Amino acid sequence: MEKTQFIQVDNKDNVLVALIDLPPGEVSFGDRKIVLSAPVPQKHKFLTLDLHKGEKVIMYGVPVGKANTDLKAGDLLTTNNITHFADPITVDNRSAYTWEQPDVAKWKSRTFNGYHRPDGKVGTANYWLFVPLVFCENRNLKVIEEALIKALGYYRPNKYEALVSEKLSLAVQQPTSAKSRVFENIDGIKFLYHQGGCGGTRQDSEALLRLLAGYVNHPNVAGATVLSLGCQHAQISWFQEIQKELYPNTQKPVLYFEQQKMPSEEALISEAIDQTLEALKEANSITRQPASLDKLVVGLECGGSDGFSGISANPAVGHASDLIAALGGSTILSEFPELNGVEQNIVDRCTSTALAEKFVTIQRAYEAQARSVGSGFDMNPSPGNIKDGLITDAIKSAGAAKKGGKAPVSDILDYTEPVTRAGLNLLCTPGNDVESTTGLAGSGANIILFTTGLGTPTGNPITPVIKISTNNTLSEKLSDLIDVNAGEIISGAKSIEEVGEELLEKIIAVASGEETKAMALEQNDFIPWKRGVSL
């Protein structure tokens, strides 16, 4: 059977995506012959018809660029011959939007085994969290981490320790075996190192405290130990006020320690360890119990995208998102710079005009902020993106937005706002992988789906991250990073719907305690967004 050479993503498109490397020469598209004037690398695009200078390039059914010069059918699209373009947004004339829900009958009675919290939320893990309100406490956190991790049985032997000994011609010893957990029902002790809390603007400190409140009150967290210096912007009292505002129904043990009120650093650390150990005994009493799938809150993220992201992994994630929405769960699509070019579709999908207006207001303010420092959403694609065929931001965005499936938009969230509604939510974060996943967890995602075409080793301290490969090569080469391979969509072995259903099954397994590759690698990435420009 002849391998498919290229694909038209939408029947409105005037470009085709190469699924394999194509040499110069003639190819057949329907009843037409197109002459490729130059080699077209896998994942890159070529035109199906002639374009005059200024005419629109259409992909995913929307404009994604304009021709910089007259172009011929078969020409390879590059950063030199096309420029980013996106249609303007209108809220006043929103199109009516209808959605045909996918069939979810076979999952209606399914459950996952999670940790039920007093506020009605359900965690997919049970962590104890250590949180510094200011970077000055990072060193104390490190001391506590070194004291607790091995003693409580959470240390993972580093397989490279023996390699270092061998290279240094030392006696080679196998790493000490990890001891069993002292607290069987506590999945881990996590530490949120950061560089904020003081020295910047009060707005930066407020954003940090709102984010930390999301982590402390997260359903995957049993309780927290909070360290404060005492003189910083991010005061304990302010943090407590924010928690009451955002999470009024939480009933979670939170221990507070302020260094400048203690007789010594040793007293601070000793008291924090002593009280935490007592609290862990109580937190250990909770066990996993069945929970319905409407308790899932799934973040949707992509990083290290390639030319296949928008036609394999992202649409598969979108189908999984639609399944979860149809089951009464919540999903969260982030990365607002990567919605540039598909804003009108988002506006049309909002369930109210007020939501559409909130989205446009946040999006325009973010874009204006980027412009004010000489950047812009159209400058978002990275060198890796461009090398792999994502040559305008609109091309990247239209593919990235596929993670949101087809469900209506039930809520628009600014950074650090918690999820409160079922269905598809949009959360304002940067496109930066770690800043975005950090924000997803902070708004309540208890699982994150993360697609990658180039291989991005991102995880999160408290929320399991499921990595999805867009292509077979990546899945084979970086098997230690990838949990699910969507590359079989490109090869024709599976459909988008089949991989989407596979993802839902993976979500249920991970929500019940199965470890992801990022968790095994202890990929605990945490970078707060300071609300300055970060794209």
C-alpha cells in the first residue's frame, strides 16, 4: 500500500502538508497535477494554487498568512515568502455555534480512584507541599528537603551515580535502594522553589500569592507547610486573605512559620519539620476511593511543537477534551499567544457575550503589552517550530487550538483564577511551556495532557503530566519521555478518535495512581508568570 504523501487539513485550505519528504516534481491532488518547484521537507507546506502578492494563505480553514510576492501552485511556504496574518475579531456579530457531543455511553459508569477532599474536589495524587512566600526561604526549603526525602522513603536512586564513580576511577557502588514510604498514602513531599515574593512590584507578589494559593488548595495536595521571612511584600496575612477570597470552602491543614519571629534558623527548620511530621500522620489516613469522571479537571498543553502537532496529537487531545466535557468534567486550554489567528472561533464558541468580551479584553491587553516592548504574538514561533514547518504564529496557533476540541467555551479565566465550571475553560497563560503548565495546575488541573513534536521534558510538582508524541520517530527516540504516541495517526494506523479514546483511558489510569514518565523522571517544573511579557 502506497504511503500517503501529503494531507489537506481542511477542505477550505489552499495548502497541503507533506507527510514525508517530497522531491521536486509532479504530484497528484484530486484530479489536478501540481508541480513542486523545490523539495518539500516532511511537515512543511506547499500551495495548491497560484497566489498574488497580498493574497491569503488558508490552513485549518482560516487565514494563517499573506503572500509577500506572487507565488505558484507547488511552491514551498517559507518565512521569506509569506508573513503572519489573522482576521480581526468581532464580538458584535458572533456566529451561532452548535456542538454535537461525542458518544460517551461506555464511560458513563466508569470511575477513577482518587483522594476525596472536604470541598467536594477529588485529587489524582496526595502530596504534602512546602511553599516559600519569598525566595529568601529557598535555602531553608532545600535543607528541609534533604532531611525529609530520604528519611520518609521518597528518594529515587540516581542511576548515574555509579557512572560518575566509574569515570573518576572510584570504587563503583550501586546506588542505595530506595526505602519504602513511611507514609503509605502520601505520594510525595514537594517543594516549590521560586524567585519571587519581594523586590519586584506588589502586583508581581499578588500574582505569586494567588498562584501559590491555587497550589496549597489544590485537590492533589493534602496540606502545606509555608515558610516566610517576615519583611517581604508577600506577607502571610495577605496570603491568607487571598486564600479566603479564592477558596472559601477549603478545609486543609496549612502550617505557617515566619523566620524573623523565631529565635534561630535552626529553630525555624526544626519546628517546621516537627509539626509537618505530625500533620503527615493525619494526612496519611486518607486513601484512594472511587470517583466519577466528572471530577476530572484536565489541562491541555503543547510544547516543542512540530508540523504534525496540529494534525495528530493536538486533535486527539481535542477529542479527549470533548469526551471529558460530555462526561461533565472540566478541561482547560491555556497559552493565549497561541490562540492568535483563531480568536474569532473562540469568540463564536463562548456561551455568552460577556465571556466573549472578557476573552477579547484579556487577549488585546496581552497583545498590547507585547507590542509595547517591541514584540508581538506574531513573533511567537521558536526556531525549532519554524524548522519543523510552523512558520507563522497563525499556523502554530490554529494547530495548537485543536487541543480545545469542539466543545463550547464555558468560562474564560485570567491567570490564577480557579476553575469552577464544567466543560471547556480558557486560561490566560504565556506560551512558555513551564509557565503555562505551572498556571494550569494553579487553576486546578488535576491531570495535564502535554503534546510535543520535538521532545519537551516538562512536568509539574503536584499534577501528573501525560506526554503525547506527535510522530513515531520522537516516540521511539525519546521513549523515556513519551507516554502515548499519536504518531500512528500520521502513519494511518489509528484515527484521531481512537487516540483520543486511548488518552481518556490513560487519564483514568494516571488519575488512579499510575505513574507518568515525567513523574518517574521527577520532572518538577515550577515557574510563576510575573505578568510581564513572556511569550
